[in-house]
Amino acid sequence: MDFTVYPALDIRDGRVVRLAQGDYARETRYGDDPLPRAAAFAAAGARWMHLVDLDAARAGGYTLAGLLEEIARGTGLQVQTGGGVRCRQDVARILDAGAARVVVGSLAVREPATVAAWLDEFGGERITVALDTRRDAAGAWRLPVYGWTEDAGITLDELLPGYLRAGLRHLLCTDIARDGMLSGPNLELYAHLGTLAPGVAVQASGGVRDVADVRGAREVGCAGAVLGRALLEGHLALADALVLEAAAPC
């Protein structure tokens, strides 16, 4: 399976930010220059990027269509993007604005039949299902929703088989405990997903610190890794991570 590096920009109030463990009260700002940053990703050799609308993720109503159009038109990057996707019209509008894939998060947990229908209508290559997860005391991978503030009452292992039957091709999975913490990706989680969903292109997200972490995700079977805080703070050079895209499959 091919491996893809996804440099990421999370946008809130027009600024590039990162949230620690998804907490809106624990925000770090990195500037109000998302378009030049995306252009820099392309200049470094990236083929894809990951773009998140944090305002919409909490309130609904994707707000980054203009920025998305500029990135897609001006950089040549293929953009995977989401935040606040609530209905079919949201998916269609984001695709029309230039997205290569639309990321569907909380709704994928709350209304799996709806999202399964979108997989059928738009195709598995145009939808990325994002299942953000947190391990409970019993070892089960729970699925919080509404900005990670409420538990959906279903586990990752219970939900995922239905999506496999629906034709899921791309799965973005974040270990909430590691998101924005520079503590390393949860390779145990991704190895588990490789067993649970063979053939699905799993993207590692949360905790990536350096090239060794990207390589580790690739070696446990992930098809991609999302690079956030480590990239923004200079702990990781994008060009170094991109070398792994061209490396021979494990």
C-alpha cells in the first residue's frame, strides 16, 4: 500500500492553531497565514495536505471554502478537509470548492447509515471517515463526539465493521490522548486497526514528533500520517518525512 504524508493546518478565526487534546481552551496560535504555509508544503514536495475548520467542527457549517479554493487552485495540492460536515450538501459543496476528499467526523459516529450512503454516492475515494478515539479503563476504544465532549455509546471495534461493508477506503484515526502532545503516535492502536480493517488506508494522527514516528506508523501498516504540531514548531522537516513516500513498501 502506498504511503502518504499529510501536512496539516487547523484553522480557527482565520488563524493557524493547534489544540492540545482537542481542548479549545488550550490553543496555540501560529499565525494568520494559511495560504503561504500551504504553498510551502507544495514547494517542499507534498502531494496532499489536511485542512481542518475548527470553528465549524464545533458549530457546524464549513467556513473554509474560499481558502480551500485558493489552495487547490494556487498550489496544486490535493486537499483532504473537513470540520462541521452535517449533511449531503456540505459534502457536495466542499468537493465543488476543490477538495479531493471530505473528512467526516462526529456524524460518522452519530449517523453511520447517513455516511455509508455518502460513501455509496460519492465513492470511497472522496470520503475520509475520521474516528477519534479514547481508551477507557477497560481497554475499549471509545468514540467521543461533539468536540470530544460526549461519549457516543459505541466503540471503535463495534462501529468499524459496518463501514467496511459500506465500502470504506480511507480512515483517519486520532488517539485523543496524544493529539497535539508530541508524545508519539499510538502504534498499538494502528496495528489493531490493521487487523480490524485490512485493506483500508489508515492515517495515523496525534502525537507524531519526528521522522522516526512517521516511519513507525508506516511499519505497522498505516497508509499515511498527519503532521501537525511537530511540523509547525520545526521539530520535523517536511522534506524528511516525504522521503518515506518514495521508500520501498515494508
